Amino acid sequence: MKSVLVIFSQGAASGQTLLEALSATMVLATFGLNVKVCLINEAISLLQAPHHTAISMSSSPPFKSAYGMVESFEFYDLLPVWVCQKQQAQLQHLKTSIEYELVNLNPALLAQFNQVLYW
């Protein structure tokens, strides 16, 4: 079975590009590839639920949030999400219910995958 590592470095502020990348990742998992997701840099913020104000709660957003998409990774066997160990300090400020695991992204780990995608 082919294995793919998808590394996200962009946070939710990147907008539609990020949503499309998350969707493509879920499609890869749907078609029988062994997919692993790793979050680095601003993408670590995807583990934090967005803050909603009373005004934004009354009008639902037209598209699913990036956090909501990451939250649904459990249905695609994409959990635990990997987080680069160098950014462990950032995780202390996040309150997340999404399962994650710290990893050291090194050449040996990357070599275990047939393909590495960066988004």
C-alpha cells in the first residue's frame, strides 16, 4: 500500500486554499492510501476550536471551518495528527480535543513514505 505524508504549514487564515488541501487529504485517505498528516508552523492552530461570538453564532458560516475538517479526520483514520516536536511550546497554549502525537521530522521519518506533500 502506498503511503503519503501530508505536511500542513498554513493556518486557518490562508482561507480556501487550506480548505481545498484538507479536502484533498481526506480524498486520498478515502481511496485506500495510507495517509499521515503533520502540522507545522501556523498549521498547529488548526487544533484549536475557533472562537465564536454571539453575533457569529447567529449566522452560520457557508462553509465548514478548517478546524471542523480536522476534527472529522477520525472518520478517515487520519488520527492521531502529527505535530512537529520542535513546536511543542505552542501546544501548551492550545486547548484541543483532537488527538495528536509529537514527532521529530527527520530524513529517516520522511523516507518511510512513498510521497510527501507540502501545503
